[in-house]
Amino acid sequence: MKETLFKILEFADSTKWFVINETIYNNETYKYLIKVNNDESDFLDEFLLVKYYIKDGKEYIENVIDPQISEQVMLKIMPEIRPLLNNKQEILNKLQA
């Protein structure tokens, strides 16, 4: 599965993303990405969690939009965020105040 870890993926819209981490959750492969600039010399402040799969020999990527799946996958990728997720409403309330 680690064939794309720490590599740059170029999407159909020509954006480029660096694979920070990847994991399997419920028999599906997920990748955590950070956007890179066009000449691949710097990271941009944009992250993306995607489901990755191969069908008929072609690679496909889908944005993860289900918040429950996002939480579970991110906990596998970065278990240290558990305190943030456990207190997310309290943190959000403080940020909005």
C-alpha cells in the first residue's frame, strides 16, 4: 500500500498534492495530502483526506465528506488528535467567542 507515500500526486485539475500519510480503514485505502505549489518547491496551507482505489487498472481518488469516516481515519493516521476530537465543540465555542 505504501507505493505513493511521500510522493506527489497530480489531479486531473492540475493541482499537486504530497502524500503525508496513508492507512486502511474498513478495507478501504485513505490518503492524507498536503497541497504543493506548481513547481513543487513548497507546501501550501491546504490539506485533504481522500479515499484511493484502483478500478480496471485506473487510479481513482474521492474526497472524504462523511465526518464520521474522517474522524476515524484521522485517528488512525494521527492518534494524538484524540483530545482535540473529544473536545471539539468546546474548542469551536472558544474560537467563535
